[in-house]
Amino acid sequence: METRFLQTFIVVAETSSLAETARKLNITPSAVIQRIRVLEGEIGRKLIHRSGHSMRPTAAGAAILPEAVRMVRAARDISAIAGGSIEAGGLTVGASNSAIIGLLPDILVALKRNRPKIDVHIVRGQSADLYPKVIADQIDIAIMVKPHFKIPKTLNWALLREEPLVVVVPARMRARDPLAILATEPFIRQDRNNWGGRIADRYLRKMKIRPHEQYELDSLDAIGMMVDRGIGVALVPEWPAPRLEGLAIRKISLPNAPSRQFGLLWPRTSPREWLIRAFVNEAINAVVSQKSRKPDDGDSRRRRPRD
């Protein structure tokens, strides 16, 4: 069983798109279909259900997916060991949407520049979904929000950045007490199934504020754009969002605001320990460099004034 066929199956399962799989693997769509057919022939079960250009795992496909990921990772590790390098091989990195936009690009650039033999495979998901995948060894490391419960001793945690809660309002709104804004204005809530959304919910409860809820969304970018349109205000972490540059929104700081902590979570013991440590070092260095390049307050106020 060729690992490239398994890798194709994994990418199809993650993207649900024939075209996106072909693009990521740099092969033709017909080659994607051919690889899946060969794999299905070897296993003897239908693994992918295809509807037009959409492709999704069947029940059998979903059942073998975790093992397929482990097999591909093991094959990469064997190649790295044979090559005599402890900093060569494959890493599966889980990342939340906020991390993919705000942290991951700089980390990957640094990794490609300094440790080019480490092959990174990205798995997207919310922090609540990534945490059990680290536990189950389905991913090697996660860039995610710190859990609101105690992290077990079998895992390591490294903080990358803290994002205090801020009130986000339309730029044209007259400045006034942020708690009064939360209590009186239409409110766009971050999804409470998201760990960042739970931080905001606990703060509102602590301050005994019952906002006038309009919508509950899991995308901070979408929340920012809705505030720009004047649909409501929001209580969210102060997250890096390049796509929001130029929007007419303003961030107001809060008294005693809690923070969303973004960092790295990985197993304390792993057969890919050296690769994980290399990734952690590059991630920390990349975040430090990112902070040093951050524009001064004058530049940020020109587009998004804040109190």
C-alpha cells in the first residue's frame, strides 16, 4: 500500500474538495480519483463518496482515517531516520482559525527557512476539537487557546501570546463606558462552544451584564465585519486580523479584562520529540519577531482608532 495513496485520501477527507486536493498535492483531479480508486481496490471497501466536485469519506473511510494518518506519519519518520537527521520528518500540526490567520504563517516561514527538512501537515479545527486529538496522538502539536481546565501532566504547554478581551464597536459610535455599551447596545456574541467565547461569557456573568443578543457566531472576522456594518457591538479577544484592516471599527479596553491565551500544546512523550521541540523553538522565535515588527500606535489608530 503506497503512502502517497493514503496521503491523497487524507487530504480528500480534510478538504472535501477534488480541486483543492489536486492543488495541494500538485497533481491533476483525474490522478486524485485514480489514487482513491486504487486504494479502495486494495482495501476492498468504498472510502470516498463523490458528488460532483465534492468528496466526503464514507463510514468505512472515516473509520480508517486516524490509522491512515498514523501510517503516513510513520513512513515520514522512517525516511527521516534513514536520512540520519533528527530534524527531518513529518509533523501534523493542529491550528484554530485564529492561529492560521494570525500566528501560523510566520511560524511556517521561519520553519521553512531554518528547518527545511521538517514537513508540516496542517489540520484545522477549534481548540475544543484539537485538544482531544493531541490526547489521542492524532496530531503532534496544536496551536490553540489554553484550556479553561487544568492541563494534565502528560502534556506540555507553551504560551505564545495573550489577547485581552476588548469591546469592538463601530468607529462612528460615541465613546462611553464599555460596560454600559455591552449592557445597552445590540450584541454579537462569539460562539460559546468556542473556548474564547466562553471567556467572554464568564466575564459578562461576573459583571452581571445581560446583553441584547442579536447573533452568535464562531468567526471573529465575521463578527468584526458585522460590527463595521453597524449591526451591533461585540466582546472578543484582541486578535490579529489582517483581513479587518481598513474597517471602520474601534476597540475599547475593559476594566480587569481577562485574556485569551494562545499557545502550543503537545504530548510530553512522543516518537517525534525532536521535531516537536524544533517546531516549538521556531514558533516562539517567530512570535517574538512578529511582536518586534508590530506597528506603533500611531499607525494602528489611523485605520482602527481605539480608546
